[in-house]
Amino acid sequence: MIDLHTHTLLSDGELLPSELVRRAQVKGYTAIALTDHVDSSNIDFVLPRIVKVSKVLNRDWDIFVIPGVEITHAPLKEIPQLVKFARKNGAKIVVVHGETVSEPVIPGTNRCAIEAGCDILSHPGKIKREDVILAAKKGVALELTTRKSHSVTNSHVYGLARSNKARLVLDTDSHSPDNLISDEEAVKFLTALGLGPDEIKCIFRNSKDIVSRIRSKG
């Protein structure tokens, strides 16, 4: 399992980064991104700590830990600046909190995040077709999520991504240890969503490609 969207107690998760990573490793994960919630108030505090612990764990454990952030509920004008700041200060993956129907995310966040060149647009809710087309053009991955509060629009995201050749990834948005899933559970989840074996392999490959790109850049 590769999971590119998780949270620790550096934002609203339950576990220290080390414990989350250890539990993921035991679950069978080969790679995990630590992407705690940030905006302009805390990115300069949270990100250096994620970068630091990622280096320690990558040195000592057989699981690839990716330092990142999830830019969350930020004013639209701030999103491009936050993406740039994150990349400049060690984030290897930048997620932006999309327009999930379960939270009052600012309308236009999906478009702004894609234009800013984030890596993953998480739980993008009732994303518009034109935004999916732009995501495909810019190489921004759209997230299918196992998190219950955000997963109600997975079918919508999947359908538009499929018809417009946008990249999809599957993430857990884990906040607690019981949110982590195995490969088998991931396959079962995607099968229930209506995906066939080849489509499931493609989604897993998309995550692997992102990890490979990060590894190649060092």
C-alpha cells in the first residue's frame, strides 16, 4: 500500500509521526506521506518537523516516508504562495484540501489548487468537468478517498476522471490507526466503487509513479 495523504498529531491526527509510520509499516505499507494540515499560520512550524522526522525514519526503517503538507481552507490568493513555500522548504508532496461536500471549503479552491500545481487535490467533492480537464493537462492527481466523511463523491470524481483521462490515486486521509488499510482492503474498496482489475492496477501505478518521481529527485 502507498498512501499519500495522512495526518499526525502535528495537526488533527491522533499519533506521533513515528507511531503512524510504524503502524503503516506493520500494515504492509511500502510508502507513506505525512501531510498535516497547514495554512499561513502554521506551515513554518509544522513542515520542518515533518521533514526532520521523515529523514530519521527513512534512515532507520524499511518504509519510504515522504514529507508533505495538506494546505487546508486557505484563502484562494494564499494557495499559490503556500504551494511555493512548501516546495522550497522541503515538502516532497503538496496536497490541497479540496471542495469536499462535508465541509464549507471556499468555492474555487479546486481550480486554484490545480492552477497552483499541487501534486494531489484531495477529496475534490463535486468537482467540475473543466477542472478535471485542467488537472489532466497539468498532471495533478485527483484523490479517491476511503475516509467516510469525504467518500460520498468518489463515484463522481471517478467518472469525470475516467472520461477525461485525469490521474487518480487512492488515499486514506488517515487521522487514527484504524484508518490505515491493507492492499487487500484497498482492492475491495475500489472494486465496490465499480472499478475493474485493470483500473485498480492503474490507480496503484499512479501512486507508485509519484513515489518514483520523488525518489529520483532525492
